[in-house]
Amino acid sequence: MGSFFRVFGFMGQVLGMIRQNPKLLTPLVLNIAIATPLNLGLAIASYFMPDNQLIQYAFMIVALTSLYFIDYFCAALNTSMVFEQVTTNQAQLGSAFSRTLKSTIGILLFAIISGLFDLLAHIASQQRGVVRTILVGILRSVWTTATYVVMPAMVVEGLSFFDAFKRSKQLMENDPTQVGVGIVGMGLVTWIISVATGAAAMFAFNTLAQFNVIVAMFASLLFTNMFWSLSAYLKSTYYTCFYLWSRECERNGAARPDLAPAPLRAVLPANLAMA
């Protein structure tokens, strides 16, 4: 069980890294600042959509793709900044942003596919197909996880969308780093965050709706986007450190804790067999 809860110790290390270089918070702040007003605008626009299913689906896929693109681009930017921080101890927004821009096409593909999965889940739920809804939900969850696992290969090594998948698969086939355990642990962390922010979003809306519906919607969406932004931030940080560790283990032919980036190395057991 210690392996699952190691994620919480890692979060403490991330906070220490942020204190050392506050610039590392930039991707998280950007995600919330851009996605929240956009989400509000899309919600208002959807209210005025004509009663035409085709137009509504088209609007939905564009809206979802836009929101996922912001989420994934900021996650990729965080991946780039974490890479610089753990390798040079001095992450810079300018160089990280330039590196991330080179992966724009791949990030867009990730966003489009995620948007399509959300649309399929919506259609399945409307048709009350319980089995289909569950299957699409599982596929969407797997795809979202894969996005954050593959992202470091695309951003750090500058690989294309498909080559990044091949590279990640290559590392996972001989995985000495227990990244699978990390995925489960990170799922637990994001679930806890979703419960907290979900409750806050409902409370904010119910409290403010009696004064102004738009303000209530904005406050609710702010907490909702805090969940997505923080989840993306933590996942991209965690999987980037695991990716860099896996790469070093591959180069050295051994799964040694001392090869892991500092935030991850601090929470790893000295003997991996005891994890």
C-alpha cells in the first residue's frame, strides 16, 4: 500500500520545488485564467444554440476540443518546465514555451480525440445505453491517462504524435519504475480533488445564484476548472518525473532510485524490491 500513497509524499516535494522556483506555477495559473472565462462563454453560447442536433454536436466538439487543447497545452508547458527544473534547476518560461509550441500539432490531436470521446459519452448517455456509456467512459479514462503518460516523450524529446506513443510503449515494455502503481495513486489524488472542488462548485452556485446567475456560473466554473487544471498539473509533473527516471534507467540498464529526478527520488524506497 505504501507505493500507492507515495504520490502524497511526491506532492509535498512538488510544493518544495515551487517554493524554490515560483515560475513553475505559471502553467497552472494560465490554465485556470484562460479556461474559466472561455468555459463561461461557451456555456452561455450553448444556451442560444438552435434546436438542431447536428449543430449542437458540432458546437460541442469544437467547445470540448478548445477546452482540452488549453488543458493539454498547459500540461505540456508544465512538462517542459519540470524537465528544465529537474535538469538545470532553473526553469524558464520562455524556453519552455518555445519547446511546447513545437508539439502543438500533437497536442491538438490529443484534444480532438478527447473531445470525440466526450461527445460519444454524451450520445451514449442520451440513448440510455448503460453498457455503451460505461465502455466509452473506460476508454475515455484510459485515453486521458495515456495523454499525460505520452506527453513527456512528445515534449521532452520533440517526437511526433505517433512516435511519442512508440517511445512511451518502448519504455513501458520494460518498466523498472512502477509507473503503473503511480497511475493508480494519482487517480486517488485526483478523485479527492474532484470531491473537494465539486462540493465547492455546488456551494458557490447555490449561494450566488440568488444574487446573479452569471456570477454564480462563473464561480462554479472557476472551481470546476481548478479541478481540471490542478489534476493536469499534478499528472503532468508526476508522469514527467517517471518518464525521465525510466529514460535514465534505460540508459544505465538498472532501476536505481538515485537516477530519478529529485522530487521523485526523495519519496522512493532505497530498495525497489520493497516498494
